[in-house]
Amino acid sequence: MVFAATFLFHSGQAQERVKPSKGYLAGDTILSPLYGIKLVLPDNWNGFLARGTEVFTLSSDTTGETSIMLFPSEESLKTIETRWNGHVELSPGIDIIPTEPPKIKDGKLQTEFSFSGNENRMGYSIAQCGDYGFCYTAFLIVNKTSGPNYKNTLDKLSRYIAFFEPTITDYYGDFDWAQELKGKYLITYESSSGGTKQNHIWLCEDGSFESKLTRKGSFKGSTGDYKGKLKGSYTIEGIGAAGKILLNFEKLSPLELPLEIKYEVIFMNGIRYSVAEHNQCK
């Protein structure tokens, strides 16, 4: 079994959705409202949500030799214990093998493990469950020579993790489109042997926008009157995986376009867009 989990994170300080690959520091609070798990990053640790794998990874500020992978689980502690008694596929081609039987103590399942095909690395694992049907699992990986120094690290980490009643039932159940896109730069680009097309949209904090749509070759004329540099005002609506944006152009009819997010990718009117910061607004 490959460990890849849908962990929806939020920054506790601003209650904003944690962005993949963005770094978080000691003291930051990370929430999983879907699973009801809260983590406060301990002193001397930083973390990020790995893009694509959706696993939250913690790294030590004081040494580069260790890391922790943390993710939720819907399995019971007994089921996890049974699985940990055999080989566990951590990622394709890499198995972890327990070097001692997993034990449950004080509601926490823990064990020590080695890696298949790598005698220089070892690790420790911990799993703990809350009262609402969800658990978390963490794997600490370290150089074998330093392993004993980290034997109690995951037990200490568990003191920074708490459970609460899940507040959403869908991965993007609380995705606030206005909050996520307001003041952002949206861009899409497509190229083929016949031509190219680009959409640039700069959304400003004050509700105004500027856009630049270019078409060349076979794409030329595909946008009708909506071409070149345009501007106007916008409104964004929607909470959840789907929303909509209304673009009110100064000299053209307004456009209402559907918004969708899938696997951390934004789609507008069915077209994939990249989202970035900008300083285009005056």
C-alpha cells in the first residue's frame, strides 16, 4: 500500500488554506478540518505540504539528517497494527520492515523499522486515533548511526497533535473562492503547431481587473470581441469545489464563468489556470 493521503491543511494564524510547497515554521498551527486533526509545529521544526503526494513533511531546523512524514488515516489502530507487522510500502520500490513488534501504549501505536535495500537508514513510526473515526500516522526517517537520538521524537510530537470534530465532509468543502483568488494573477497558455493562445487576468483587491487575451495562428479570432487589453470589475462567488466569477467589462457584455478546483489545480470555464501574486494593480 502506498501512503498517499488527502490532507487538507490550514494555517491556524490566518485560517487560510495551506499552499502546496509553501514553508511553515515552528509555532504555526495546521488544521485538517476534514479529518479533525490539529498540529502545532514544534520548536526547531519546519514543514510543507508536498505537492502531488499530499503528505505533510516536517524537517528539523537543527539537523538535515531527519524528516517526518505525517498524514491522516481512516483505519483503526488495530488494523494499522496488523499491517505494520508485515512489510509496508512507503513509496514505490521502498518497503519498511519493523525491527520490533508494534506495541500500543497509552493509546499510541509505535514501532521501529528498517528499510529494504538501504542499511544506512532507519526510522520510527507512530499512529494515534481520535474520537471521530480518524487517526494520524507519522514516520520519522533518520540515518542509522543517529537513530537512537530520535527514539522519543514522535512521542514528543504527539503532544503537539490534537483531535477535534471534523467541520467539513468534502476535501474542498470550505474552499472560499473569493478569498483564494482576490488580488491574484491568473494565466493560461496553450501552444500547438498551428498557433498559440494566452489569457492573462489581473484581479485587484478593490474589485477591479485587467486582462490581456492574445491569439495567433489557428487560434486567431476564437475569442470574438474579447481580445487584447480589457478592464472592468469582477465578483467571485462560491464555497466548495465549484464557484463562479463574473467579469463586468467596461465596453463589452459581462461574462459569468464557472470555477472548479481539482487536485489543487484551478479551472475557469474548463481551462486550467495558474495562480500567482502580482503588483499590476495601482
